Amino acid sequence: MTIVLEQWLHDKIRQECQQNAIFSGYSGRQLQEKINRTEINKYHFYKLRESLKYAYNNSSFYRELYNQNGIEPDKIVSVDDWDKVPFTTPEALIENPGRLLCVSLGKIARTISILSSGTTGRPKKILYTPQDIDKIVDFMSAGMRAVASEGDVVHIILHGGSAYGQLDLLARGVAKMGATPIKAGVDHTPGEHLELIKTNRATLIFGQTGRIYRITQELLAEGHELSNLGVRILYLTSVYLPGAMRRRLESAWNCEVYLHYGMSEMGLAVATECSEHNGFHMNEADLYLEIIDPATGRIIEDETEGEMVFSTLTRAGVPLIRYRTRDISRWIKSPCSCGAATLLRFAGTNRRLESIMKLSSGDEIYPSLFDDVLYSIPQLFDYEVEVSEQRGKEQFLFTIETIGQDLMVAETINKILMNCPVINKNINSGRMFPPAINLIPYGSLDHSRRAKKLILDKRNI
Ligand SMILES: [Zn+2]
């Protein structure tokens, strides 16, 4: 069986070797028919150094950062020196969009503004050159080929249909691998999506998880049968999917669900789930991933959880070097049974550093903590959690969007929540009131105002 992403990466490295005499000298030998992990590692370090030098020579931000920290790119001579290179933070992207830029503005084809989940409200800006865009589309195409086949009709539910927008780029990637993109966008009602899916005989639906879950729930609530439409794959953008949600989607559409991990800073497409549905293989031709201890900054080599830190290897517009994503993950070191023997694999996890909150008991909570139990309720569309404090005790308020507001649903939800360990434990120790539950009709939660789901903290602290 051909492992698409692995072959794609090996081809990129061979290409680099053929076109770049310095790299082929550095890599030390003619590349064999089969590329092994050592050669991929050499490619990574070669590209990291190139990227570091490029950033130092062309961006005033990096030059100042490295001068201040005593980093001379020429003195980073082995991969063991890499951890001396300082991190780049999301704040740097917010504060200095122009100073990170390595080319003149005239060479920029597209600017992406990213809503930040922090409190400043100022967006991060990333600028891409046409070459950057080509590389993004190329990986999108490879990622799509890893999941879909030529002849698939791909119904795409994303923002950004104008040139180089998210939707446009993915459509280009789909077309490049020989499937047919349908640029559905995000403005249609669920009923209109259904009509388009039927008319175009879509076989794959691509989009953001929450949005596709909502569309599915609404169509099911209206009595539509989705299992016989011929949609064989839902390809969803998220790094984590509650098991209950995956099972419901697979059974509703009679399909297989694949996840795709995207991040605008890294060029939207970062990694894709393989046929094993246990972790992600990433774009190792253009990105280098480290997992670090967020407290000490030290690189984690084993499977301990830490913060994902990415470096771009080929980016011309705004290279990001040791960029702290605030996303938590861990390596999966065992060989992947999909057969990709030389590719790295990282796990999808359900937390981001900035969305973790502590209760007075010291217990950590985060937005997806209740996903698995709550999404097992078929009537639930979405929910929001708020923590408040009265008379020295904490209380959760769950605002839950459901179809039907009957008492049975409220009772089921209450029972499920009372059985959650974190709630149960804190009520028993006298630190928490039982949760309050507010059922609202579907369509009432407005998620458009923020980038990521957060727990609202209304405590007086
Ligand atoms: Zn795999």
C-alpha cells in the first residue's frame, strides 16, 4: 500500500537533493531508493539553519531577538545547539507584524488576520508570498490525497472564497489531486447544504467540526436521512474530537471521520489523521515540530505532554522560528500501523494552555472537559460553561443548546454532570454548588465573537 504523505515527503527531500548541491553535499550520500529517518532529520536541520539565517538576515525582529540572546546563526552547527534559539511568541506576531516580514510588501500575495483568543482583541497577521501559497496548496493536496481519491466530489464548508482565502486554497488543493471541489462556503442553511450535496453527489465533506456537527444535528432533527447519500468521508478541522461526537457523525452519515489539524500561523494545513485514527502525521517538508515543557522551555523527547512549538522550514514571507502555539500535545513513538514507518506522529489533545482554568481546589478544568459526556446526548447541539462564585463556593452554569426543552433532557444532563468526577468531588468537599443548567433553543449560542472556545470565569478573583 502506498503511504501518500510519506512518499510525498520523500519526494520533496529527493527533489531538494537534486536541486541543491549544498544540501546533497551535506546529506552526505546519494539518497537511496528508500529514505530513512536519519535522512529526514538531516533535511530538517539543514532547513532549520537556512531558515534561521534567512530570518536573521532579512527581519529586524529576528536580528534583534538573536543579537539580544547572543545567537549567531553560523554557530548553530548541530541539532544539539537548537535549543539555544529563543522562542517566538504569539505576542510577537501581534506586536510586530511588519518587523517579522522578510520580503518587501510588494511580494506579498495574501495577508491572513487571525483572531486571538486572548483578551487584547488585536489580531495576529501573517503575510504569505506566492511561493508560500504554492507550498500550502501542495501540502493541502497531499493531505487530501491521503484521505480521498481522484473522482471524489468534495463539498467544502469554509470561510474565504475569494482568491487565496481558506476556501479558495483548499479548493485548489482538491483540484490539484484530481478530485472535484464544490466551494459551498459558510453562508448556506443546513437544508441548502443538503441540496448541494445531493445535486453534486458529494462524497466527502470538509469543514470545521462544530459547524458540521451543527448542520448534521439540524438535518437529523428535521427528519432527513443522511446515511444513504453516498458521503463516505467527513474531513474535519480539529485536533481533537470527543468519541461520542465521532460515533454520532459516523453513524448519521454512514461514513468515516478523519481529522485535520490546521493553524493559520503555520499555513493553515499542518497535519492529518491517517487511517489508524490515532494521532496525526504532519507536513514535515515545510514544518518542524518540537514539544516542550511550557514551564522550563526544555525539549521533551518522550511521550510526556507539552506545548507544541513549530518552526517553518521553507517560508519566505514571515518565517516563524520556534513559535509557541499554546496547543498541548505529545509524541506517539510507537510505529504507526498505517505503515508510515519514517513519519513522526503526534497525539490530538483536547486542551490549550490559555484555556485551562484552576478551581479553588486546584483541579484543572478546560472547555472540552465535559465534551465526551455531554455530546453523548443526542439532543445537544453545543454548550457553554461559566464558573461563578457565591458565598465562598464555586458553581458551574451550563448553557446548553438543545433541540426540545423537555424535562427529560434537563434531567439526563443533570445526572450526567453530577457524575462528572470534578463536579462530584468538589460538591462533596463543600467547595461547589450543584451545577445550574440553562437549556436554550438551538441557534442561540453565538460563537462568532471568539476564535476558540473558552470557559467564562465570573469569579471575583
Ligand atoms: Zn499513520
